Amino acid sequence: MVGRIQSSSHTEYEEMGIYPQRDHSLTKPYQGSGMTIPNWDFIGNTMVTTSFIRLTPDQQSRLGGVWNKVPINFPNWEVQLEFKVSGHGKELFGDGMAFWYVKHPMQPGNIFGSADYFWGLSVFLDTYANQNGAHSHGHPYISAMVNNATLAYDHDRDGTHTELAGCESKFRGLEHDTYLSIRYYNDTLTVRTDIDGTGLWEQCFVAEGVRLPTGLYFGVTAATGDLSDNHDVISIKTYMLDAPSGTIQEDRSMIIPSAAHAAPHRDHVDDDPVPMSWLKFFIYLILSVVVLSAIGVIGYVIYQKKQETARKRFY
């Protein structure tokens, strides 16, 4: 049974006297002039409004992102992201957005608006299934990947070759607020969602044995391709969590990102040709018969014409 945690407005930390870290949080009203907000940078087609930060409009081939300028120098943290994905598409839409905790921010790329071969952690909110074959899960889909800059995210396989863990989450096209919680505590990554408008956290997945260094940067990016959506960020709240009692403090700045239970890397292999259905086979058979019959009739007519011509010459 999926665990749920009660929170009327996601102020559980504030009620315990733990408040968002100002240098790493982004809430309304967005302070700054024009496109500038203290401690944050923007890339691509990002647009700041009074109510939300739109990473991409509902248009094809767009990307955008918002990146924290200040590195995270504490080892245990939780980020609560309020976001919204919407658009005109009813059946087809995409591509999605991603949360990043990486060494090199502000690098536009083809992985939901940011660069591949990253160093750190990413949590993907994927709204479109690129894989041709049958999936073991539906979309939209939330998944995580830990990378030490040696692995490529395989878009054609929706990242399943390097996935740490994931869950289905129907977060798109909702009228109420939608939230994502990414908690990294004592080498355990916990991802939760609130997409039902109930104020309850629902567990997406828990992954133990995740080793992440300090000194990396938070960011949220999004991208569209042939399909499109609005991808909006409403708020980003970052909480610094105290280390478990009895934990030996260590310098984590030089840790190489790793995950004990991540899916082993697999090379990309193209899909096998889709087997022909009986209906398609029957249609091809009928067409073949029609074409062969037409060729036969044409050949017979030509033969008859030649025979008539030969007889006329004989007489």
C-alpha cells in the first residue's frame, strides 16, 4: 500500500521550525526587475510572470530552465517543487521537465532542456513515451538517474536503461496545484508527489545507497519537440535537514555520484521490426492478387494486339 503523509499546505517543516533556505528557494512574489531574480539564472525560452515561471510555452521545439546560482553545501536536503504541465494536446503532448542537482548548471541540451552526460542527480517528469515497443509502465512517468558524467540518457528508451527507480504519475493537465518532493537524507533518495489536490504526499519511490557530493547546483528545465506543452514552475522550496544523530561528519565535496541499486548500463539497441498483423497480411495479399491480375490482363491484351497485328501482316 502506498504511504501517504498528511500536510494541508505542505508547511510540515515550518511547523517544526525549519524554514526554506532563502538562497536556494524561489517563491511568489518573484523579487527582481524584468527577467532577473536574485540567486537565479534563466536559459532558453523561459518567461517570468507574476504568477509562474514558464519554462516552455505550448509550442514546438522550445526549451527553458531556471538555475540556482548558489551551490548546495549541506549534505541532507529536501526540495519541494510546485509546478504545472498543461497544453492543448488531448492525446499527444510532450516532452516533459526535469529537476537537476548537478556540477555544471546552465548548459542547454537535449535531455528535457539540459545537457547529457551530467554529473549528479536528475529526476525526470516524462510526459511522452518515445519507446516504440510495449512499456512496463504508462506515462506521464517520474524517474531518477544518478550519473558520474559517463552515462548517456537514452531518449528512445525513455531512460529505462539507466533508471534508478520510478513511478507513474498523472500530473499533467490538472486544474489544482501539483507538487513534487525530492528528499536526499542519509544517502537515501525519496521522491513523493501531491497531484490529487488533497494536500497529501504520496510516495513515488525510495532508493537507498545513493551517494551525492555537496557543492552542486539545483535547477529545473523543460523542453518540447514535435509535441508541446506549457511547463511552469510556481515555487521551489529548499530545506536543509539535520544529519541523523551519531552520524560521522565527512567531507562530501569530492564524492563521485553513484547509486548502489541503479539499473546496469545497457547499450542502445534498435527496436526489432514490428511483426505484421493478420489484417495487414490479408490486405497485402489482396493487393498482390489485384496487382498480379492487372499485370496478367495487361499482358494478355498486349499479346492479343500482337497476334492481331501478325495476322493482318500475313493476309
